[in-house]
Amino acid sequence: MILASLSGSFLGFATIFICIGFGMLFLRNAAGGEVGPGYWSMSFFLNSAGFLFWAGTAADSPWLFFTVGEVLHMMGFITLVYGACRFTGRNIQRRTIYALCVFVAVWLGAMIMMPHHRFGAMFLLMVLRAVLFLWAGSMILRHVPAKSSAGRRLAGWGLLAWGVYILLFPLLWRESWVLPLAFGLLVGFHILAALGMMVLVVDRMRMRAEASEIRTEKLEGLLPICSYCKKIRDDNGHWHQIESYVRDRSNTEFSHGICPECLKEHFPDFDMSDESE
């Protein structure tokens, strides 16, 4: 059985994916709780668990181990796509839920076919995987800002290449001598997409740092301020209240009160000793 002969490779793949999953968790913490890496971490953990079950296909119940591993892999891939959706700020629409229901129904049909029509069922499973990866890659390329060029290209095109390659994978399934190389390339595309996702997060952190630096630069230097009303003049010659000027260029919010000197000047009848008591 081909899967049984690859059980050692599956254990190696599981180890690699666990390491990538932990790397995504550390990236999530470093990025201040960015939502994408958390889902991507879960995706790689699920894929790792799937490979562990696939490694057990040499046991007495190979189809049980294969089925559980396939379920874990598909859950991992769906979680990866959902993480990409959350990262790009896309909302889950009703038609997306309907499409997911159809997706699950087709997947169940392929699993039922597996014992009787292995090649056809395997090809259908790979088509479903390709749909997920092509969708995620195109979503990243369309909705991630062009400023995040490095991560956008690496993650987007990496997922698209993964989707195209996975369509060709069932054609290699019958050739046992080339199957280990085919699995190696498949895992390689996993890792390539993971690197792209990491660069996406790094690019977003960089853009946030640059935006913060720009806001800081706007508040630095000499500010022309009116000697009487204390309004500030901007570079275009417009005058602004000091509160609105600072608020528009930083995350600062203002609360208002009255200092003791102004209180004595404008409200001379107010007795501060009564308040202190």
C-alpha cells in the first residue's frame, strides 16, 4: 500500500508542520495579536495531526486512519483560508456559507467513493483542495494593499502555485517511484505559503511603524501658534484648534478642565476651600 510505504515521511512532515505552527504562534504575539497568524497556526497544527494519522495507515485499520487524517487536513486548509479572509478584512457572506456547504457535500461524496473508485475520489479531493488555495491566493493578491508587495506576492502566488500543483498531484499517485518527490514538493508549497504569510504580517507591522513615524514627524518641530487664541497654523496656512490639530495627527484624546489660575480669574466667587473639604 502506497500510503503505508510513506508512513515515515508523514511523521517527518508532521514534525515540520508542528514547528511552523509554533512559529506562527510566536509571530502572532510579536504582531500584537494579529488575527491571521492565530488561524494559520491552528491550520498547521491540524495538518500536522493529519499527517500523524496518515502515518498510521500501516496499522490494522488503514481506512480509519486515512479518513481521520483527511478530515484533519481539510479542516486545516479551511482554517488557513479563513485566516486569510480575516487578515484581508473580508466579511463572511451568506453565499460563502452556501458555498462551504456545497464544498463539504462534495467532499463527503468523494470520501464515500474512495473504497470503490480510489483514483477518481482522490482527484476530486485534490480539486477541492485546489479550489481553497486558488481562492485564498487570489483573495490575498486582490485585497492586500500593494504597499505590502513582498508578502503579497509570496503568499498570493505561493498559494496559487500550490493550487495548480495539487491538481497535477493525482496524476503522480500511480507512480510509486516519483511519489516521495511529489509529496516533498507538496510540503514545499506548504512552507512557501507559510513564509509568504509571515512576510505579510511583517509588512503590515512595517507599514504601521511607518505610519506612526509619519504622525510623529508631523508633531515635531516648530508649530506656528496664535498668541491670543492659541490656534495652530498648518503647512497650508489654515488655522486649527490645538485639540483638533493634535487629535488628527496622533491617537491623543483631550478632556477639559479649569486650572486654579483660570478659575480665580473667571469665577472669582467660587470657593475652592469648599471643594477640598
